[in-house]
Amino acid sequence: MKTPFAFRWTWMAAALMAWLLAACGGGSGSSDSADAVSQDKAQSMSADSSVLSTDGTDGAVALLTTAQAVVALSSSASATVSCGGGGSATFTAAGTSPALLANGQLDAGEVYGVTFNSCRASTGAAALNGTATLTVTQAGGGVTAVDTSTQNLQVALPLRTLTFNGSSSFSHTVATSGPTTTITNRWVSQQIVVKSVRNGTLRVSTFTLRNVDMTRTFTLVNGVLTATSFNGTYTMDAVLPNATWSITTSTQGGVTCDANGVPIQGAWTITLPNDRIGISVVPGTLTVTVDFGADGSIDRTFVFSTAAVVAGAD
């Protein structure tokens, strides 16, 4: 089933940036950690840290929906097409059924090699450049699932351009009951390298993501988005312009958000080499606790306005 679907959620960028606020001093012992999680540092890192959890999923959504749109433009197993929102793409396809290869859809068992050239699935959609291979593992019944391999695949999101190198799996599920539609996107990867470029080339960061398993859910009623949630875990090694760090993050159950994508209920943890960070959110407020030495005692607490954190995101 083709369901082009790409949302950009600033709320999660801001909330997950707060996850990262302790990371620059995370492996250096408690004294360095204490300096790294001062309030000024926390606020600065909330604004400056790149967020790969939602961005990574957005990139996977953009790849799938753009590939679907490209394939729909030709009944050939090999073609160069003009993309609906601008740019072009060249693809080749292999499969067991010539009839299915000619139907303009992704079908289970088919393999697509696609090269994008500033290709947008539709007006306003993310622009893609680079190469990807998609192996379709499931199609039909409201589920489209692919294994992907990407080579310098650039995805231009609203706040940053990401370049993906590596392999991952992605599934897009649509379930409808009466007026309610639930869309679930799951992104999984053993390891993938993502480069983030913000403000042109002024700020470049590289992230190695490992053990990624992230799910985002969207609920629409009569076609209107009413709620979102996020759940997942990953380990991230980051090389930023002014720092390097490694963290493991995981949600404590799902994180519930309002229709505008602002988190209203939920909790996260960050595990650093020596310390542990806890983050909880209730409507309007995001609270960060710091446990130096991960010994179970809270050594520092910061409280932020969720709106202020969102406003500080790049």
C-alpha cells in the first residue's frame, strides 16, 4: 500500500536534545560531568546538539515514500523519471514476476536500485540525492517493509541535511478503524553512520548509531493529526564541531505528544560511561535529573519550560 507520509516534529528534536545535554563530559568522571551539566551548558546543548532519533526515522520515511513515488511514474523495470516535486531519479528493478515489476508498486521480493538527483516525491517534500538499494520484504495489508542500503544518500529535512551510509530496515504500517487511522513507522539498524549539516556547511556533525530500534506512531481522526508518540532505544557515538561523546538512550514506555508534536507525558534515560541522566516531561515542563556515578542518588536537577527548549532547537 502506498502511503506517502513524512512529518517533521520539532518537539522531539528539542526533547531529545535535552537527552544529550550531559554528553560532552559524559566519559570523563564525575567532576567533568558536573561541569558538563551546568545549567548554562544544558541550555546551550539543548539548542546545539543534533538529534538523530526522529531525524533518522524521518530520513527512512523520506526514502521509502520517494522511492514509491518514483516507481509509480514508470511501468518499466528500468527508467529515468522526473520527480513529482522536482528533480529526477533513475531506478532499476529486479523481481520474479514481470507483471508485478510493471505495476508501479513495491512488491515483496523485488529489489530496487535508485539514484536520486534533487528528487522530491511531491512539492514541499524532502529532497533526496545519492544512491540507495531497497529490498522489499513485505507489501500489502497496510504494511510496507524494506531493507535498505544507502551510499551517501542525502535527505534535506527542514532543519538539517542528513547523509546516510549503511544498512537498516524500515516498516510503515497503516491501520484504519472507523474515522481513526494509526500510522506506525519503525526504523531498525545494527549500525549506520549519519552526517548532519546545519546552517549550510557552518556546523557539521557525524553520528554512528548502533543497536537502533525506534518506533513512532501517529494518530489521525478524519484525516487530522490528533496525537503522536515515540518509543525506542539506540547507542550514539557523536563527533561534533567542539566535542565527542557516546551515549545510550531509551524511553521508559512511550512518550505521548499533543497534535502539534509537543511532548506532554513520558520519560527517558541516558546512560553514559560513568553517569546516568533521567528526563521526564509533563505538560509544559521538562525535568532533567543527573546521577553522577550512576549510584542511584540524584546529584543535580534542572527544570525547563518545554516551550523554551523547543524554541532553542536549531
